[in-house]
Amino acid sequence: MNKAEEYEEYQEAANILINIPGVYELTGLVISEKNNWSPWPREIDAFFDPMDVLTYTTIPVLAFFGGKDRYIDPIQGRDAYESALNQAGNQDYQVVFIEDAGHVMIYAETGCFDEQLGDEYMDEYLETLELWIKSR
């Protein structure tokens, strides 16, 4: 949906999503009117595919995925990272899944885009990060 280049492409993708039960409750997604919509700039990082790099990455990698992340699919992301790093032959990586974390590793109840539950990182995130850094 966010990668649509034309309004009709955006509208088609948004209609599919909005008709899935529970999507509105989790995301607050509403379809923008044509005069209020514009495509995302192609140069932003949302269009970067990390798999292009990860399949060749052999340096240490620490990656986190929050179970309540609504910006990306955390299960698919976690599995893709592990697969790509294995394909690269990387021997020094850790992919961490934190069930109650949102996109920025802050506690989330739903992960809804407009949910603001605080500004403190999850303990598991900070502890894992600290151990990772100290072990290097």
C-alpha cells in the first residue's frame, strides 16, 4: 500500500487491508481521499530491501523484532533475517523476538500506530543490547 505509485494502486491495496477483520482496530487505517494522497518518495528507506545486503553479511549482526510491530511483519522479518544470515554463512548473529514490543522496542498492548504507552525501552531489549556490546 505504501509503495503504490498511483492512487488507484494505493486504493486497491488499502481496500483489501481495511476489509480484513480487526485491521482497523489494530491500525486505525483509513483510506485517504485522492486529493490528500501522494506517493511516498522512492529514495526513502522504506524501499530499501535489507535482504540484498544480509545475504552477503558476515560481520556481527544483532536484530530485534517486536511481536506487536504493525509496521512490518515481525515473524516474517525474523525468519527472513535468520535465513539471509545463514545463507551468508554468518557465524556471529543474534535475531531477537520480543513479544510485547512495538516497532521501536517500547512496550505495546496492541501495536496500533497511534498507541503511545511510554518512552522507556523494554528491559529485554536493553539487557540483550548490553550483553551483546559487552561480549564484543
